[in-house]
Amino acid sequence: MVEVLVTVFDIMHEPYRWYFPALGLAFCALGIALSFYHRHATSWRNRLVPRFMAGFGLFWTVLVFLGTFPEWIAGRWALENGTAAVVEGPVENFVPMPEEGHAEESFTVHGVPFHYSDFNMTSAFRNTRSHGGPIRAGVHVRIHYRGNAILKLEISKE
């Protein structure tokens, strides 16, 4: 019997998650606004805290962008050019993330290990079972991946 696979995740159809690095821009803007508001302040705290906020916001934005955007581009490139590795078979050794979080979900397919969490900063698949994710023990999957990043996930239709 031939398994009918349904694509449940494909990085090619996922826009870059810009909102996470952009959170730092909110701190930047707030820090700059407070700097102007307190520009004639005599207290070191009223002068330093807004500058620290703006600096931290800029640092956050750059750090998170450099940590996620290249992964998104590389994942799309690997799928587009056929350089992503592929594994197909039943999900084995499935360990779901607990409802309260603070752990990664993990499983293997023909000995290839995968682990992820809803709380990871990644452009790859990260939807755990406890948050409505589709992976469960024994389900037949085809995974296109690069390293540990799941770039495309196909699951057998029930």
C-alpha cells in the first residue's frame, strides 16, 4: 500500500519571522524617546537607562537577525537546489514536549535524530505535539532537513 503524504511544513512557503528581531527595535525606539525626554536631566540614571535600552534593543535586533535570517536563507537554498538530506519512515523514539514546556520534543526516523521546541528561535519546523503539532509515535513521515533543522515535513494522510 502506497502512503499518501501531506505537506504540513515547508520553509519555502514560510515568510521570514521578522517580528522576533523587531522586538529589539521597540526597545530602541523607547530608549531614544526617553533619551530626548530626559535630555536635560541631571540624574545619571535618567541619562544612562534610556541609552542602555536603546543599545540593548539594537544589540538584540542584530543578534537575533544574524541568528535566524541566514538559517532561513540556507534552508530555502538547500530545498531549492536539492542539497537537503531526506529521510522517510515511521517516527520512532518519540518524546513529546511536556504541556508545561521547558523541554524539547525529540524523535528519530531510521536512526536520524530530530529535536525542537516551540520556544526555539528558528525558521525551521518547531511545532510540538503539546501545542497542536502533527508528529506522533509511529506516523509515517518524509523529512527534508539540514543539520537538525526540519525544512520540509510530509506526514501520511490518515
